[in-house]
Amino acid sequence: MSKTTRLFEVIQLLRGAKGPVLARDIANALEVSVRTVYRDIASLQAMQTPILGEPGIGYVMRKGYDLPPINFDVDEAEAISVALSLIARTGDPGLWRAAGRASRKLHEAAPGTRKLITSSWGVENALTVDLTELRGAIRNETKMDIVYRDAEKRETNRTIWPLVLIYYVDNALIVAWCELRQALRHFRLDRTISCSVLSDDFKGLGDELTAHWEKTQKQETVWTKDF
């Protein structure tokens, strides 16, 4: 999380609190150290943000402090609120934490979305793959090394170029170029024994390979409604 995002989150937490908030509670919510929270509070106060309090006692936000509104209409805000809640069903802890941060921002801009509640039931998080790391490898076009067990329980070591991550209700799937097979392949995450990011990359090739997958295999792999 960048410092700018973190400062915004501190403001959101204090604005939504009904009383003083201890630094350790802010630190736990944002998954940072208490010392980082102290520095962030000092930075916000230096920027004339009306935060009152001190270490050991707690912090409060003076009422009336506003941030720029998010320009969604009612239906758009409600759609986003429900979608953020459904992210729990992906079994991706990193996305779930990000969804929580986004929900707090949305609730400040559109308080009525608090009345839309979605079950957090989802995929059991028993995967050996770090999904945050995997999403980063897809964005950065970085190769990964995996140990994969197929349906016949045979294990192979693969170097893959991760292209797409598909979330199903009961599992997740990586679409990747496999160097061993020299072809596009689909890897179920529940059959992936281990996964690590390599120093090698495939910069500039991801979009072309993804387009080829979309043209030849996407319809057989995943179905989504068109907007």
C-alpha cells in the first residue's frame, strides 16, 4: 500500500470512528507498524488535517472534514458495493483486504450502500499459491516456477508465463504459456504444489498471448455476461 493510500485510509478510519482510536488499532487495520501510524498522523497534521490526540490516548477527526466525493450514481454505487462484498468468494486474501479499503471509501461517499449485505462465504483459503504475488507476476509479465500435480497425481516442474487468473466459485485457474509444453495451458491452483516468481520476464509478449487465448480458448474456459 502506498503512503498516499495509507494516509487516505487513516482519514477514513478516523472519520468513521465514534470515539478516539488508538494507534495500535489503526496499525492492525492497515497491517503496518504502530511507528508507521505515528509518522502518518504527524504527516497529516502537518498538512493541516484536523486530527486531534496523541500517542497512548487515541486520535479523533474533527467533525466537518470532507474529502472530494466519488461521482457514482445510486445504481453504480450499489453495484460496486455488492461486487466488493463478493470478492470474499475468490479466496484471495489480498483482494479481500483491498476490497475492504475500497468499501470504506465507497460508504463515505454513498452511505446507503451499507444496507446492501452479501454473504462472505467463499473458497476455503487452503492454497499454497500466494495470489497477491501471482497477480503481481501477471501485471509485471514475470515468469514463475511451479510444481504441478495433474489429475493422475503426476508431478512436473514447469516454468510458466502467467497471463490470466480466473476465479471460479470453488477454485481458481491460471492461464499461462508453459515452456515445457511450448503451448498455452491451464493450471488449477488446488493442484499447484508450489509457486515462486523468477527473475526472468516475458515483457511485451503478454498481451499477444492473452489475445490468442481469448480468440482460441476463452469461451471453453470461462463464460461471463457481456455488459
